[in-house]
Amino acid sequence: MQEIQSIIQKIRKLGEGEKRFEHIDLTWDEQMQREAPKKYIEAAIELFHALGGKTIVEIGCMRQPMNHPIDELHPPCCNDGHSTIYWCLSGARVYSADISLGVVLLAKKCLREYRNGKVVWSDGLKFLRKFKGRIDLLFLDAWDVLPGTQYAENHLLAYLAAKDKLQKRNIVVIDDTDIGGGGKGRLLLPVLQADGYDILVSSRQSIALRL
């Protein structure tokens, strides 16, 4: 438990000094001012291992190939994230679903060397409703934050679809919560708190833990 608490304290500091944007139509310069997801994903994986996690489910696959060493950070490339690769590098059983066939084909190509990763062409909500296993870490990064769309509502619905499949101790990670008053987590984060989660950080990404 001491190891878990040490990781929790580190995660709580991840968003310190990061810029947040109340609007969602960011310029290219504003996009480049945002923190890359890498440190959040790596911290979530560290916590996942400390909890003894086995299964990670991702809704919304990686959208950019990684054309550089994994320990390097290239903002124009890495700001869009390479999440599926990082999850697979954790050694966990990884299931990643995306509604875009092009994205799924790209992810499958990038993950050919990882036998622990399965990429599925599917609507995220349908995938979660049909999923039969138990989930230790749920990563929500599907519906883009765009004006006039139901991105916040859909991420809440995704959590609700997965809720009865989550392990008693689990982690929920949400991308793009540093824009538009909470972005993809605007409606979901209050529900997670009501469900007993500790929101460890809420910035570029949000990491919520239930023990």
C-alpha cells in the first residue's frame, strides 16, 4: 500500500503548471502548448502494475505511428498520442476499439510485434457493452472534442457501459480534459467522484482511482 500511495502522490503533481483552455477550437500554437499525454500514460501504467492489474481496455486507438525512439518526445507527433503502444508495452492484455477503419489498420500495423494487444474495428459503446472480461484500467479517448457534438455525453455513456465490468479496484483515464471546461471528462468526472473515485489529476489527461 505504501508503494501505491507514493505513486498517487506523484500523479497528483502531474498537472502542476500546465495551461488549460476554456475553449475547444484551439489554434496550432495552442495545441503545441499542451502537455503531451506520455507522462500521464506512464504514470497510469505504474499505478496499474502496483494494483496488480492485468487487463487494459482502450476506446479510441492511437492515430499516429511512432517514427522515433519511444523515450523521445516530438510534440507534432506525440501530442496526438501513441497510447496503444504504451499500453502494450506494459505487458498487460490490451483491447483497443475504434470506429475508424483507417485508424484500426494503422494501429494493427504499429502493433504487429505485440502479441498482447488486440485492436477491434467497432463503435466504442457497442464494444464495451459486449465486452466479457474484467477491466483493471479503462482509457477513454474516442469522440473528438468538436463543437456541436456529443463528445462529453458519449464518454459518460462509455463509462456507464463498462461500469459493471470494472474490477473493484480500478483506474479510469480520460484524455483531453484540459480544454473546454473539462473536455471529454466534463460530464464524466463528477459521476466518477459520486461513484467513489479519487480524481488524482485532471489536466491534459485525468486519472481517477477507486480502491
